[in-house]
Amino acid sequence: MQFFIHNFRRYAQLDRSVRNAIAAQFFVQSINTSFFLLLNYYMTDEGYADYRIADVLSYRFLSVFCLAFPLGLLIKGRRLRPFFLISTALLPIFSFLIIWSVGQHYDQLLDFAAMIWGAAYMCMQITILPYILLNAKPSHHSEAIALSFVSFSVTICLVGISHALLTWILPGLISEESTLKGVAGLAFLGVYFAYRVSPQEKLTEKVPLRKIAADYDWGLIFRAVIPTIIIAIGAGFTIPVINLFFYHIHGIPAEVFSIMGSATFLLVAMVMIFMPVIRRNFGYTVAITGFQSVAVLLLLGLATTEWYREWEFAAVAAALFYIFRQPLMNAAGPMTSELVMYYVGPRNQEIIAALNASIWSGSWFVSTSLFSMLRRMEFRYVSIFLITVIFYVIGIVWYARLIRSYRIRTGKTGKA
């Protein structure tokens, strides 16, 4: 019991301004998770084919890909609180516009709104990690980063359970559309927490545009982002469309997938909370590559359930693979971010945060576009998901190399 009390006490000791920033991120993530769980189902109900849904997703990723690197250059040496305010204000507005455009089948407006949505989401996701590293005590970095990542898991639990319960209690009145609108409305509360972030921030030194080539360690940065690029490309073939897999292959509807998602990300949150302790006791090798390796084996099991989809237990097997796979892969996220940030050093952290966002979104833009093309060519889901498995294996090997390089450069293993 003392172990648990000590672990949670470290989270309570986080600076209030850091907690407010993470709370603002929580409401941004509530929209992101509601879209992850329900938007694809809503679009399917409105008559959109899965390849057209993938096209809309790709526009969200495209805007982040195009804007993330310039934003990373812009935020260097500047206060980050205004970007929290922009994100928390604009994201709910354009969420409502996306929902309305889907219902009215205004496809051009839908694509435009999806791009602005991506830009608004980016304003939070790129800035939150540099803000934490600058304004949280170094001894609390692992806890602050883990809490930031947990916001996704907690919101997906809340949204999933709420949607399933309300659908059961009020059948015929609650739909994917109404839940999406409800979450978007509540997300305006994020503006309140963003406003409560202290204007007094620790800033890094500004880098003039003419000195970009000389003032960043581009060799370190390039080595640090290679595994992210590889894993992000692979993930883009699977993660944004995983609910379509369950719907079309195993016939699992939105309310059931919501429960699955909630159970899954409850486990993610529970595991992620203890990742700082795991990292301190076993190092980055276990906390990153160990967890990721088991997750890839479970993803392989999930993908291959399509081969025996007619069997009575196939849907249950797929659900179990998914529920246990996500905690292992997602829990490594805070530790990979911490490793990369420490590897590149303080003066490169804003640009690496922007590059990571650009890489993930750019890779997902490419991957979802390819997914759309492959589905038009009638490729099976299992064939597409196996591409993810291959990319993940290569990415894990690169993370192992990065951990080794970090250990050689610093003499640290992540244990503390």
C-alpha cells in the first residue's frame, strides 16, 4: 500500500500550472477520442464508404504534417499558453462543423473543416510536452509526461462508457451524432483550464530563422526520429480505421466497440500510471522495447482473426487481442517521448516535438491514403494490418539501437 501512496503522491506534487495545462489537454483529447470511437461509425451510418472515411481522416493528418514544423520553429522562445487557448477554443467549433457537414453531405466543407480541426489539435499536442519539460521539476518529468499521455486513455474510457450507457438507457434518443455533439460542447471547458495556466513561463532562447541550420543538432534529431517515422507509418494503416475492421469483419457495432475501447484504455491508463516506476526499476529496454514486442505479437493475432471470421469465437478473440495489445503499445509512449527528449537535449526539444507531430500526421496521411487505395482495390484488412506488423518490428529494432546509443552517450539506462 505504501508503494501506491508514494507513487500517487508524486503526481499530486506536480506544479499547479502544469496540472492546468494537462487538464486543458484532457478536454482537447475528449474530442479526439470521441472522434476516434464514433466518427467513423457516424459516417458509415450516413452512407460514407470506408475509403471515403479514410480520405477525410487523411485531411486531418495532412494539415498537421504541413504546419507542425513551422509551428515548432515559431514556439521556440515563446510563451505556450496562447497556443493552449487557441486549441481549446477552435477545436470544439470545428468539431461541430465536421459533424454538421457529415449530416448534410457537404463534402468540400467537411474536408476543409477536417484540415482546420487538425491544425487546432496540433496547437495543443506540439506544445504540451515542451511546456512540461520547461515548467515541471526535472524529478517529476516522468510523472507529468505519463499524466499527459493518460488523458487520452481516461477520456476514451469516459466517452466509451457514457455512450454505451446512454444508448442502453435511452434507446432511439442517443446516437453517435448526439454523443459527438455532447462531447464537443463539454470540451469548451478546456478554455477555462488553459486560461488558468500561469502566464509566467520558463522560456528557451529564440532561434532566428537564419541560424536554424547551425543552432539545432540535426544529426541527433535525425537519429532520434527514425524509429518514430517507421512506427508511425505502420500505425497509420491500422489505428485510425480499427473500428472499421471490427464493424466490417466481425460485425461489432459502435456501442460495443465503445465498451471495448473503454475497457482497453482503462487498462492503458492503469499501466501508464506506473510506467515511471517500471522505467526507474528496469530501464528503457523493458519499458519500451519489451512492452512493444509483446504488443506486436498481439496485433499479429488480431489481424489474423479475419482468416477465421466465420468461427463462433473469432470476434471474441479479436476483442481480447485488441484489449490486451493496446495497453502494452500505448504504455511505452510516455517513455519513448522522454527518451527522445533527453536524447536530443534541451535546445532541440521544441523542434523535436514539432517534428514528431509532423511525422505522425504525415505518416498517417500517407498510410490512410494508401489504406483507401488498397481498400478500393479490395485488399483484405488482414493483408493491410500485416504491413503494420512489419513496420513495428523494424521500429522496435531502431528503438533498441537508440536506447543503446543513449546509454553510450550519457552512461544512463533509464533506471533511477
